[in-house]
Amino acid sequence: MIRVRQAILVEGRYDAGKLRQLVDAPVFETRGFGVMNDKKLLAFLRQVAEKRGLIILTDSDGAGFVIRNYLRGALPKDRVLHAYIPDIYGKERRKAAPGKEGKLGVEGMSGEVLLRALRDAGAELDGESAARPAEPVTKADFYALGFSGRDDSAARRAALLRELRLPERMSANALLEAVNVLYSREEFLSAFADFKEKP
């Protein structure tokens, strides 16, 4: 079991159960959309974020992004990290049929995928902090590389999301945030200066 300094926030009890098998950290639930109408839970999550730091780990479907985006505006930005799971299609063992979008949620991910998502988000695992790059990739870099501001930018971003195994619903700003967690500016510019989708 790996110790994580920050608390982790997931959507439901099955997600929480999966995480508790992998990490030694407080794991809390949004109860799906329940967090949007629960002022006490939101106040509690703000306290947790301020005292310990909080990692938001929602499913990669539309509902997960609605919850994540709501929390992005409701919690202190400098105390919250965002971990993303890739779009992997299938169904969880306990379910009779796949979800509406056919994607696996947090509970359906392997432990390896979940730990990588936490590491990539900058979680402090076993007392070691993932170093954030000193000079971030900027919106100007995205523009220069064609990931924004061009007729084909949306398609290029979609291809980049697939290449990085990130959820297809990520906005341009969320993609930029994820890139800055995964790469230094120098690494990203070097790796993606001539990016073309692989066949």
C-alpha cells in the first residue's frame, strides 16, 4: 500500500473502495452530483484541501467532468490537484451493462492506471513530491504548436488527448494543465513540436 499525503476525492463508494485497496490516504466521496447541493460537504472539502491538499479523481465521462468543473470553481485552486483516468471502454464487473458512454470509471481501472494518474497529477507518494516544472507550457505555446487558434486545432487537441491517453472530454485549459503536470516545457516542446496523429 502506498502512502499519499493528500486526501483523494472520488464520485462514489465503489471508487472509494478501489482506492482504499491501493493507497494509505483519506478517501472521500462526492456522492455523484450530491456535492453540488450539500453545503456542509463542500465546506468540509474546503477544509481538507486547505489542511492537507486534495486530489480530485472523477470518471472520464460527462458526469465526471460536470462534477470536476463544479469543484474547480468551488475549492481553493492552489490546494487541489486533478488526476485523470484515460478513456478505456468496457464495463465494471459488478454491472450488468456498460455505463451510458461505455467507459470504465475509477472503479474499473487497474491499480497501475490509478497510481499513474495520481503520480501524473503531482501527488506526494511516500513523502516524495512530483516536481512541477519551473517554466510551464503556456497558451502561447499551444497556439504556436497549432493546438489552439487554427481551424484544425480541435482535431489536433483530440489527437493529442489520444496520444497522451487522457479523457476525450478535457477542455483546452484542462489539457494545458495536464501537460504541465506531465512534462516540463522543454520536454513538451521537444516531443510535440511536429506532432501528427499516429495512424
